[in-house]
Amino acid sequence: MYRPISTRTHGFIDYAWATTAGTLPRMMNRATATSRLVRGAAAAASANSMVTNYEGGLLRVMPMRVHLATDVVLGAALMLAPWFLPRAERRYAAVPVALGAVALLTGLLTKKYPLAVTAEFSPSHELSEAVADPDVARWPPLRAHLE
């Protein structure tokens, strides 16, 4: 399956989605169950994003594949939510369905592995290690620079 969304873009989408889902319940007057559902989904999505091992993660504990699986499950649950909400709140059913559709689509269309995370470069301060390198010995301009 072709996955056009990079993990970096997915990180931006995750945090924007969680922010949007966190602010939408303020617009739903007297819809306590729907508001609670959407706020809980926002909290779960932001916590999920913070612990994922990708460019947007803070702790980087959870693999990206698990993150995408939870995004798909969360999206599907939100899309099914109107059948479990009280009848009086069905007029707000479009909110969790739209949020669920976005979560489901981004979960399905994101690449499974993050971009190569480059380790920080820490140069060796010992000239002997650099001179002992066979590549340095073969390349005269670099060898002359080190001597």
C-alpha cells in the first residue's frame, strides 16, 4: 500500500489533531458524553504522540507501527461513537466522526518507519585515531591537513 505521509508530517498532524479535539468540546453546549469522549480521545492521542519513537516524540519509547495501530483503532472507535452516544447528543455526532476519519486516514496513509534518526556527531579529539584511519592515509589532502 502506498503511504504518502511521512512520519514527520504525521507528527504535525497528530499534535494539530489533539489540539483541535481538545478545543472542540467547548463548542458543544450540553453534550457532556460527547465532550468527555472527544476530550479523552485528545488526551490519548497526545500521550500516544509524546511516547512514540518518531520525529515528534518526546520520550521515544513506543514503535511507530504501534502508534499507527492505535491511531487506526482510535479513529475507528470515534467513527462508531454516534451509535453509543445518548440520543439527545446525536446532533453533535459529526464531531467524533470527522475526527475519527482524520485519525483513521492518517494512520493508514503514514509510512511505518520514521526517517533515519541521525546520532549526534561527537568527534574524536585524538589525532592518532584519525591518522590510523586507512581512508585518511590514502587521501593526501586530508593527511596533509591532519599533520
